[in-house]
Amino acid sequence: MIVTEDIGVAQREAWAAKILPPVEQVRPGLWSIPVPMPRNPLRYVLVYALALDHGLALIDVGMDTEESWQALVDGIAQTGHRIGDVRYAAITHLHPDHFGLAPRLRETTGAAIAMHAAEATALGHFTPADVAADVEAWRVDLTALGAPPEVIEAARFDLVRFAPGETADVVLDSGTRLDLPGWNIEALWTPGHTPGHLAFVDRDNDLLFSGDHMLPRISPNISSGPGELEDPLHRYLLSLHATTMLPDCDVLPAHEYRFRGVTDRARQLMAHHDERLDEIRAAVTAHPESTAWEITERISWSRPIEALTPRLLRLAVRETQAHLIVLADRGAISSDGGTPARWTVPASTPLSNTKEN
């Protein structure tokens, strides 16, 4: 285990070397534990362990694999605790890399599982019929975006849920103080990446546990579609603006590495999406009557679109659609409402509309 005051150095070096970072003591009684994410380009999720008077609390828990479970058990051992000491786990959101081990953790330790109401509501989808209905809803949605068959068929659900009749033990809202003796941490609702995404603010130690809301290098995927917010990018931009109202603090994200400068990073992310909106509007202008999928093929991505797997292409077209929704809300573009929907730029639409937040 490494103890460091130079924020995120060991994590940044490990990220650059494409290896797992060490367990680190971030503050007295607070540790960062990397938990692997097999077959995922992000490689690991950072679980945060907080010492209590009689046990341990976690922020996020990792993916539901044996490798991840063993890494969590071993990482907790490096803090001087045992997995059985975990009393509480606050979940930033319901994606499998953050929530996946929650059922096993609760069964093993009896830990209370806490999350936002919007995430807790989604726990009710657990029967085969529910999953089949969700998959069909995604197929219909992706068809409306003009996605090709191989992307539509990638609409598979890797869900981890509680047993029927079970749900979250604690429902958190924005401003709720976590019941963690010795800590002054409150939930901050940051919708966008998911409807009920939570960050956690420790004002005594000037820390923001940002989950996927704010990462040091990349923007989190902001997707439209069934089960998501009606206007996810708009809500994400509002969440980023709210984040700029926080005192400047160290950011403890769920991936990559710790960093300092919450306000600057929030503004960088807002500027990134402004540029993305301009790029997408330009693509619609150059190619009127395009579907969301055709626009996705024409804009830039971090890797060549030909190199993306069907699953990543599904995320890409959903993110394109989230930007199209914002542009339509601003009157910068319009859809014909067909299946698939096709987008155009109305006559005499001022470019400045695309710069509003």
C-alpha cells in the first residue's frame, strides 16, 4: 500500500503503464482500492474505503466477477480490515462496474446498500420477462436511430440485480448526509450519465467522490434511450454547472486517477460538449436528412469508428442522439419524426444557438 500526498501520481503512472495502480491511503482512514474490470478499456474501477469506529464503508464496489471480488477482498486487507468489516456501501450509480458486487457484498457482510431513488427503482427489473422487454425497447430505439443490424443486436443487458422483493437499504437524495460516524459526507445528485447518478462531497476534507460524473481525461458516456433521462446531455451540463459551485477540492473519480481542480475540469467538460454540439450541427448542415447513425459515422471519435465494437458503436450512436436532442431543444436542428428519424437544419437558424447552455 502506498501513502502519498502528491495527488494521483502513482495512479497516473499506472494508467500510463497500463497496469493496475496500488492500494493507496488518500487521507487518514480513507483508501483507494483498484478493482479490475475484465475485458473493459477502462481496466479498473476505484473503490473508496472509509474507516468507521466499528468497521468500514465503501463508495462503489466493483464488477461482479471472481477476479473483482478477490481484488476487493485483498485490497481491503491492505487497509488493515477484513471484508466482513464492511457495514455500508454507497453506490454512485447502477452500472455493473459500480454496483455489480453489491448483492454478494450484502449477502456476505450484511452491509447496508445506499443509492439514489432513480437507481433503486431500476432494481425492480429482474425477471426474464422484464429483461426481454428492456432488450426489445432498446431494439426499437436503435432502429429509430438508424443503427445497422449488428449494432441493434448488440443491445444486450449485463444486469446485476438483487433477488426478487429486495431493494436498496438506504435511498439517498441530494444533500442527504451519509450515516457514517466520523465523516461529514453528503450526497450530490449529478444526473446525466445515469438518471440517479450521485457524487459525494466531503467538505471537512475538501474531497469530491465524483463517480463517473467527472473523470480526469474523458467525458463519461451520456446516452439517450429507454431507462435514461429524456434529455440526458442537458441534465449533465446542468450537473456540471452545479459542480462549479463547489469549493475547489481534490477529485476522487471512479476511474483513471485522482486530480485537483473541480471547477476547471467541469468547465473543460462543458467546453468539450459545446465543441461536440458544433461538430454535430455542422455534420447535419453538410448532410441534411441524415439519421443519428449516419451522423455518428461522420463525426470524430477517440478511436476510428471502424475499430469500435458493436457494443461501443451502440454507445456512440446513443451519445450522438443525446447531442441531437439538445440541438433540437435549442431550435438549431429539427427531425422529421420518421423511423428512422432524419435531421435537418431549419432555414435561417443562427449558429449562436449552439453555444447556449
